Amino acid sequence: MKITVDQDKCCGAGTCVLLAPDVFDQREEDGIVLLLQETPGPDTHDIVREAADVCPGAAITVSE
């Protein structure tokens, strides 16, 4: 699994951080998503897919 984020699409909702805090974070100044792990371990794949699915800005892309 490889994750990419488009910070221009991010609205700062923070759902990804709540679901997968080891993979995503937010910038202090504006809440925009930060990717902590581009290729997370298999134990986080399901929750990362969920984070991408519920992202209101469609800012997270997951490729297998």
C-alpha cells in the first residue's frame, strides 16, 4: 500500500488523524493533513482505507 495526500484538497476536518494517528497528522497553523507514513504496515491498511473513504475533501489516495 502507498498513500498520497493532496494538501490543496484538504479541508482540515481531521478525520484521518482520528482514525489513523500513526499515519496522518495535521499542521498546527491550519489543520492541513500531513502524511507521516507513505507506506504503512499491513496492520493499518483497513483503517487507512477507511480514512481515505471518509475524507470530505477526497485528499487521500491509496494505491495497492
